[in-house]
Amino acid sequence: MSQHIAKPRTTAVILAGGTGQRVGLSIPKQLLKIAGKAVIEHTLTTFEKADSIDDVIVLMAPGYVPDVEKIVAKAGFKKVSRIIEGGATRNETTERAIAALGEGLAEGEDLNVLFHDAVRPLLSQRVIDDCVAALERYQAVDVAIPSADTIIVTRTHGEDGEFITEIPDRSRLRRGQTPQAFKLSTIRRAYQVASGDPNFQATDDCSVVLRYLPDVPIHVVAGDEYNMKVTQPVDVFIADKLFQLASTAAPEQNGEEAYRELLTGKTLVVFGGSYGIGKDIAELAESYGATVYALGRSTTGTHVENPEEVDDALSKAYAETGRIDYVVNTAGVLRIGKLAETDNATIEEALKVNYLAPVQIARSSYKYLAETKGQLLLYTSSSYTRGRAEYSLYSSTKAAMVNLTQALSDEWAADGIRVNCINPERTATPMRTKAFGQEPAGTLLSSEAVARTSLDVLLSELTGHVIDVRQQDPTAAAGKASGFEQALASVLDRQNGM
């Protein structure tokens, strides 16, 4: 009978010793906020969610350990086991990590270790999993991507400046990223050998293995263009935009019994529930046992642009059921035309219904959702990333819904309220039919499909996300697309969408 060999524990080491001088900051760049959270929090979130990672330790810039401790405590990260001060150099920081990892290990016990730059917050789960899988066969693993640029080697000649001395074959060149993954015994041995070299200096850990353990092969895992390092001021802007545009895949649908178990006894208020997506959400939730208040101008006489009517609707639902768990707003108007030719009444209607109403609904819902730790669900349009001619009012207010979602999810996080935004591609709704007439069958999403995804989001733990609902996502079909790869596909699609 074969003996089962347990897999070694896998620890992620987050290297956060940088000071932020190149970005021109007075604080370490890993504490800079991008998309509403510190860079290091985004990075830690990725490892927290990775099934292949057992625990995480952080090596932080001296003097800033308490800042990370606060971030970890507030976010509720369970995998972060230690936060310790890093060294004066990258090598010294790695050596401190190796020493910490070795504490408490039994003789002969080994670990898988992934060293990752804290300022690479866009790392995908795919890269993490590929690194861990590669350690089943190799002792050292690097992550790299092909170089799109021609690389030149130069030499300086006094005051004349730089001159090219060599242009290497680009097909063999790669741009190194992190994580870099090792068996702990291997990286420890490499540093032990390196310690005997009085000129030892390295900017990454694979180079230490390459130089001091030349017989150890270093396997290369394919990286991601999105796995950028926030080093220069422009990187801060790019990373922030990528987070802003990144959409999240809809959570997997629950089984029928799970829907019933999760929704029975819950109260759902739907503004814009007279027809289309709102009506379908209301009927679906009600079929699973929720108490639903489907509100709309044509059915209940509820005008979302009137704050008093919104307040009355919510207080009535609360008075009758004693709770409000979910608030959904699908109400909206689509007015197409050149802004210079649009009258004041049309502009006022668009702003009131598409922008002010969601703001009022959010403000009025807060006290109820704080009580139940519930969720507010808003809706945007596929045109939110880029305004289109004759859609200026609609596109701009839909972009505002994304920003409102992201802002409120951060603002209300301490109260346990989740806020998300659904971004359906072109959907067959009465509002769309009124604007565009009948369109070819099969070219539009059904409102029922959007309603089903909306329900899944309501029942998930997601917050602060834009969830794309699409008929077919070619990048997701590959099974390994990151949220940022999906974001790029979505942005390209939106150039032609509404």
C-alpha cells in the first residue's frame, strides 16, 4: 500500500521594504491608496483569496509595522501570521524572512515559499497557482513575460553620453516579475553560500540562486502584463485606472435549495421593479421565499426622483417586516440626442432619475442595511468607460454609478454594508425597445439572465465590484482570465456598446 505524502506548507512572503522615494512620497509607496485601498491591502487580498497559499508573512519598512497591523486587522485577513521589519536592503529583507520561516520547523521539514513585491497589487490567482504547481517539480521558479521593446546595451563615453554596444536577440529576452518561488531549503542554501562573497549584492532572489547554486535549474512561469510594479508616479495613475476598470466575474450560481435557504425571511426592496430587470429580480427573489417590495412609477406610483417617496417606501417595508436586507435600484431613463439641442426639462429628468435618485436611495437605505449587514445593488451601462456622442447624459450618469459604488463600498465597509454594481451588456428591456425598436433575436441579453446574476451578487460577499454580465466572454472561456484581462475585453466591447 503506497504511503500518502503530505504536501509542504506554502507561505507567501510580501516584501514591503520600499520607502516610496521614486514616487515622490513621504510614506512608503505600499501604503499609498489606489482604488480606495492601500496598495499592500490589494496585494494581501489576492494572497488571502488564493487556495494554494496557507499563510502569509509581511516584511515591512522599518517604522511602519503598526500601519500594516491596522490594515490587516481592519480587513480581517486570516492568513497573515507575522508582520516584521524588513532590512536596509532587499537581500537583508529576504534573509530576515528566511530566518523567520525557519523558526519552529522540524528537522528535515521543508516549505514552499513565494516572495512577492508588495507594490505589485494586480497579481492574478493564475500566476500564484502556476508557481505553486511548478514547485512540485522544481526547486526555484521565476515569473516573466516577453519583452515587447527592443533592449539595447549601452556604454557611456565621457561627456558625449551613451552609445549602443549591443542589441540582444529580443526573442530570448524576458521581463522578470514576482512572485519568485523556492523550496525554503534551496533559497536558504543560496544565501548561505552568498554570505561568503564579500561583493554579494542582488536585486532579486532568483539571481542569488543562479549565481551561487548554478546547478539548480530555475523554471519560468508565464507572468501577466497587468502584474505591474508601482514604482514611478505614472504607475500610480495606471494602477488606479486598471482597478477602476476591472470588472469581476459573477459569483457561481447557488443550487435551488441554497437560494431558498438564503432568501427565506429576507426583505428585498426593488426600485424600478415595474418591468424589465427589476421586475424579474423581484419575481425571482419572491419565488425563493423573500418578502419583496417591487416599486415603480407605473405600478405603485413610486417616483424614485422624489426623496420623500423613497423614504416612505423603505420605512413601510421596514415597518411591515422588521428588516431590509437588500436594496436594488434598476430605475433609469435613456434620452438620446445632442446636448446643445436638449431642453432643460430633459436634462433635469435624466439627472434626477439616473443620478440623484440612486444617491437618495443609498442615503435612505443606509440605516436599514447597517442593521442587517445588507447590500445595495446599483446598475451601470456598458458605455460607462467612454462617453459617446448623443449619449452624454446617460453615459456620464452611468459612470457616476460606478464611482458611487466604489466610494460607498469603502465608506460603509466598517458597517458591514456591501455595495456592488451590475454592468449588463445590451439587454432586452422595455426601455431599450422604446429607444431602439425591435432588434435581431439573439443579439441581446435577456433581462431574466441579468436578474439571475443580480441575485447571485446579492447573496455573495462581494463589495465594491463592477460585475459584467455578458452573453459570451471569450477571455473567461479560457478559464484563466484575470479580472484585468476581462476588463480589457470589456473595454474593447464597450467601444461599440451602449
